[in-house]
Amino acid sequence: MTDASYRFTHAITRRPAASITRGLRAVDTGSPDLAVMQAHHADYIAALRSTGATVVELPPLDNYPDSVFVEDTALCLPQGAVIMRPGAPSRLGEAAEMAPHLAALYADIRPITGAGSYIEGGDILVTETEILVGRSARTNAVGIAEMTSLVAPWGHKVREVMTPPGVLHFKTDCSLLDGDTILSTERLAASGCFRDYRVIHTAPGEEAAANSIRFNDLVLVPAGFPATRDRITAAGFGVREIGNSECAKLDGGMSCLSLRFSPPAR
Ligand code: CIR
């Protein structure tokens, strides 16, 4: 089996802005502390770099409080990148901010342009065999259809699935661990969307650990979920725990903080 869905040469991140205190959140559990978030962000970048990848750090964008969550702005595939159209009005402009950075690395950039199309990267899970996209409050069927038509010529199959009600993004509840293994909450796996995969469930009460990422030889897991961490370790994966207390106040986790990809040689 190939491994392009979890082995990457590059990642793009963006440093958190002081405006992060105004970031979107479903439930207000307190204001994120910028200094603590910056320290966690630095640990995250160091972990990505420790695998040998090139990690771009973009400067903060104060006009976009949620812009640290770069994953939502694009879908990066081996053949090219699709620029998203975020469904959160305050985040729509973030996609155009990301486009030039991807254009520097990819010859083929395809933007989602439909006025009624909405899609965010957090709803997209790329595996070795397919691209799963969860419909959510941020991603609609028209957006998924437009993305499907953009990636079909590159040979990618898209499967539309449902993000559980009340869950921000599809990948809030799952992550890819390897070519056939998914880490998922029980509530998402119960929908049957992973029936062709081996599934490791998050431990009861540790649903927030589902937003982890496999990046080269590491699985980055948010700190504070020991039972789930132990399940991933027991399955043979190398785990690195990263503090996520401040991003969690804004419904963010490990996947949201980077775009991960291997651009074609130019
Ligand atoms: C938002 O509501 O858009 C941000 N506060 C959190 C985005 C998290 N992104 C992700 O899961 N990909």
C-alpha cells in the first residue's frame, strides 16, 4: 500500500494572532491565553520538524482571529491544491491569504468559486483510497460537489459522509493513523462511515483526542487523554503529546494547525 496520505515533505502553519481571543467557539469556556498558545504552537512545529519535514511558519493575521487554523483554507493533494471556501463568514478571507503560499509550491491551484459553495478543510479526511468529506454547518453539498469535480481529473474519488450533529468538523471526531487505520470517536464510527477500515476508538470521555494527526513517523495527540494515547501506542504508533488547552477553547485540535503535503517537484 502507498503512504502519501500520512508521509509528507512539507507543512504550512500560521502563528496565532493577538486577536485569537475573539476566535469562534461553540461554547465559551474562557478566553485563550496567547502566550500559552504560542508555546504549544512552537512545540507542535518542533514535532513536525523533528520528522525531517520543511515547515513554513506564516506571520499572524490579526484581521482573522481564527487564522492559526490553516487546515480549513485548502486541500493539498500530490497533484495540486484546492483553495477552500470557508462556511464561517469571518473566515472566508483566510483562503485568499493562503493561496499565494501554495502557488509558490504547486503549479496547479484550483479554487472553489461557487457563490453557494462552502467547504472547510477540517471536514476532509484523505486516505490512501478515497477522500471522505463530512457535510457540516461549515461544508455543504454544493461545496462538496464542486470539490469533487475539481479533484476527479487528478484521479481522486470523493465520498460524502455526515459530520455528527453538534460537532464542528468531520475531523473533530477522527484522524487517519495509517493506510487502513482510523482513530475515531465511537459516535462517528457508529455511523458506519469507516466500515472498510480498522478503527481504534477514543476512550470514553476522551472524544477530544480524536483530532490527532499522523505525520511521518509520529502521531501528534493532544495532551490530557492518557487512555486514548495508550491505545494508539499499544497499536504500535509513535506518539507525541502536544498541549492543546488554548486551541481547544476554540474547538481546534492537532489537524487544524497545519496543511500537510508533498508538492510535486517543479
Ligand atoms: C472555527 O470555529 O472555525 C475555529 N475556532 C476552529 C477551527 C478548527 N479547525 C479544524 O478543525 N480544522
